[in-house]
Amino acid sequence: MQPTGNRLARKSDSRSVPAAERRAPMRLRRAIALTALARPEDRMQSLAAGFQMHVAKPVELAELIMVIATLIRDQQQDATMN
């Protein structure tokens, strides 16, 4: 996540994204906004910026694991439907 003024933008850094995923359309990529911003409008901005989920810090490890597991499950379900 890259703060850009009052907006959030998904960061696509070629060094941190595997080559196969870089070739995938952006709609197939999954991302979680992990931010200190916890207002409802912050969550809405994250989702509008292309993140699938928004988690406000501080976050408990168990919650973060659950969010990641949900994201993976959703991605696997989407893959089997396409």
C-alpha cells in the first residue's frame, strides 16, 4: 500500500511480485490493506483502490491469519470457477 495524499494506491513492485503473478490481470491479484486508518471511510477507500480486504492496525496475529486464509480461499474458489 502506498499512501498518495488522502488516497491509497496498490503498489506493484516488480521485485516483490512473482513473474507469473505480474502477468496476471490486476483483477486476479489479491491484496490486503494493512493500515493504521480505522474509520469506515478509510476501509471504503482501501476497497475502492483495489484491495480485497482492509485490516486496521494494531491487529492480532490470529485475526491476520484468518484474513489471509479467507483471501486465499476466495482466490482458490475464483480460480475453480474460471
